[in-house]
Amino acid sequence: MTTHTAPPPQAAAVKPPLRIFLTVLHLAGVGVLGGIIFTTLGGLLGTGLGLLFAFGIGIILLVGLVYALFGVGWFEVARVGALYRTPIAPLRLRQRDRPGFGGWLGSLGRQAIDGRMWRAVANFAIAAILGTIVLRLFWSLIWSVIISFAPLTDAESVMGPFGGGGIPVAWAPLVGILGIAASAVGIFGLALLHRTLALAIVIRSRETELTERVRTTTAQREGAVRAADVERTRIERDLHDGVQPRLVSVGMTLGLAQQKIDNDPDAAKELIAEAHTSTKAAITELRQLARGIHASVLDDRGLDAALSALAGRSHIPVHLDVRMDGRCSREAEAAVYFAIAESLTNAAKHSRASEARVIVRLRDGGTLWARVEDNGMGGAQVQPGGGLDGIANRVLAAGGTFRLDSPLGGPTSLEVNVPCAS
């Protein structure tokens, strides 16, 4: 049985003739605005370069030029998507990969070379040129209609629809009809050309976007698999090196106590007490191991409360600075939580740090950002199968980014960015 999917209501509601009419209106509007906008952009560029070394004024103008180009690109993507009823992601400003002025400067540089923005600006420029031609053809169309009635006047000749010398009045109706046809065909052709170019430049860039999304998804899946392998190895190591020997010792101690319970009750009691103490220690280790797999407080009370509990259990003093107005997805919060937990564990075990600082922010654009700093000796590296490798893979699986800065002599800082909707 074959099923047929009905077109979306919005796409079905706009017929081809109306679409062409809307395209012509768009081109006419862009033709009027294009000259003004590109004159302004050219003025910003020229003035900015001319005043580049004049007290930084030129730099401010060039920065404004980048944001102005982004605005033009954003408008063009929204315009083309709405005109052709095509779902396409809006143009977004590049996010900072680190805080401070350096992070903003990096994001500005990436925005200045953003290929998608430049494609949208190029399409707007082409649309402005086509729009200017459409306006000229529209005027020719109106003039062709006017000169078709030239024999009703007393004039001996009239100007042609596309300029040139005077046309005898006797030929004016024929020239007017041909001018009407040529202008209408030209306007129609330019509308179709705009559609073809927009599909090639703006909308079909969505294919590149989808390809990049598939590539990112593949990397996330591989990161999730590696994170799971690292986590499984860690659990096996903790069980083998910690809980398992302790439980074996408990069993042996209870065996000795069983042998001595009749002949030496006092010694048997001491052995039972020792086994009881070891059992409680094993339970504590199992509880810590389970907390390393999943922190229940994270689901119950959120990331702020979970990090407060984590800082309270830390072997080194931790200054915690968490500012979040809401909650993120479970995967995003878990990735950030375990990244911070592993970083504090490394700081306590390996870096000889005396204190640590944890900063967490929920940034605009739905990104959960965290930074862990310690004053240890530095030199931390990502080793396959190690704790930092587990952090990197877990963050990658959540669709985020990971950055480690740990020069010899310290300090060590680790930053993670995870999208809230991961």
C-alpha cells in the first residue's frame, strides 16, 4: 500500500503565479534598499580603513562593519526562507569559546570569515542588482503602455521604452506592444533567475549545514562510545583495586573468626569487629563508586546543589561560583558535573593544588559553560583511557567542546561548553 504525504499547508497555499509576484515585489524592494545599504557599508569600510590608526576610531568602525554585514546576512536568510517557504536555520552570531576580551575577539574574527554569512550577503547583492533591473523594466512596461496610445495625441514621435531616439507615432502601438512583452518577459525571467540563485547560494547551503550536522552527530556517537569504554574501565579498576580486595579480606577475616569462635572467643570478637569495620568501608566505597556513575542529587535538586555537595566532599578547598537562571537538559548538566568532579579529583590527587575555583554560567544562546582552575604544578595531559580523556569524550558526546590549559608549573584550567538542549 502506497501512502502519499500532503504538502505542508503553507507551501500549498502559495501558488506559483503568486510566488512570482511576491518575488518581483521582493526584488523591487531590495533594489531600492540595496543601494542605500551597500553605500553605507562601503562608507564604513572606507572610513574605517582611513581612520585605522586614528585613536582606534577605524577599528570601532570595522567592528561595526562586521556586525552590519551579519545583519544583512541574517535579513537575507530570513527573507529567502520566508519567500520560498523553506525551513532553513537562521544565521547566528559565532559564540565565544572562552570568556573575556580574548573570547570576544576570537568570536568576532570567526564571524568576519563566516562563509554562510558571506554567501547570504552575496545573494543580497545579486538580488539588489536584479532588483534595480526589475525597477527599470517596470518603468519600461509602464512607458510601453503609455506609448501604445501615442496616436491619440498630437505628438509626431515618442521616446522608445528602452531609450534611444524618437519613434514615429505610426509605429508607437507596435513598439509599445513589443515593449510590454519584452518587459514582462524580462521581469518574469529575473524572478526565476533570483529563485535559482537563491536556491544555489542560500537555501542549498542547508545541505552543507546538514552534512556538518551528520558529521557532528557521528563524532558525538564516537565520543559517547569512547566515554562509555573509559567509564567501564574506571569502574572495573575501582572494583578490582578497591572494593574487591576489601570484600575478600572480609571473607577471610570472618573465616578466621569462625575457626576461633569456640577456642578463643575474644580473638573471634576482634576479628568480627575488624570485618564489620571493613564491611562499612566497602559500603562507603561502593556508595562513592555509584555516585561517580550517577549523582541522584543532580536530578533532584539541579547542578548548583550537586556541585555544592561535590565541593563539600573535596579534599582541597573549592571556591564555587554558579550562576544559572534555569535548568539545562539532563545530559548537559551531567556532562558538566562529571567534568568538574574529575577535574577536582585530579587536582587533589596529582596536581598538589592547595585550592580550586569552579565557575559555571548559563550563557545566552543556551550554552552551559564551566571553568575549573587550580593552583597546582600543572603539566596535565589527556592520556587515552585517563580521566581527562573521559571528560573530553563525555563532553563531545553531549555536543560540547573541551579545552585544557596546563603549562608546567601551573596553573591548570579546564573549560567546557555544552549546549543546553544536547
